[in-house]
Amino acid sequence: MLPENSAQAQPTSERRKYPRVRLTTKAKGVVQGHESTLLTRAVSVGGLLIDTKKLYPANSEIDVTFFLPSVRLPIVCRGEVSYTIKGSSLGIRFLEMSEESYLALKQFVAEAN
């Protein structure tokens, strides 16, 4: 379950349509069968900001697993690399996640704001 219109490309002006929350935690990312350990920087119900020096092609699909503080089950989702900042970070737009993960993420963001 994802917010309405989340699967459509979003113009740059709407990149921050959803409130972000700082979240520094390890995440597991899988792109084209290759697994990487990632470090998150921020999260919203629409996506995730990751610190990385590795380049990921724009529009690459990525499976991501991470934990939220005080949530026992992992957030498991499929996303798409929406942008990269060379040598710094990448933005992932969520495409799919379970309703349980979505509701936990939505509550986490709401409580942090």
C-alpha cells in the first residue's frame, strides 16, 4: 500500500511532497541481485534518502529492508532510484510495501513531526 499517485513520476518541485524524518540506520539494498549494506539518512512515507558513494542508475529498482526505532518487524519495500548525488546520496521512491509496513512508517513519521 502506498500513497495515491506514488507510482507516477513526480516533478522535481514535488520531490518533498511528504514530510521527512531523520533516520540513521543500516539498511539492506538489493539491486539486480547484488546486495549492499546502506545507511539511511531520512525517511518519509514516499521514500528514503540513503548515504552512499556507490552510483546506482536512475530508475533502477531496489529492494530495501530497514528497521524503524521501536518497531519490531522490518520495513520491507520495493523502490526506484529517483535521483543520485554523485559521491554523496541517493533518493529512493517507494513503489510497493505491505500495508503493515506502510502503516508503521506512516505512524513513525507522524509521531516524529
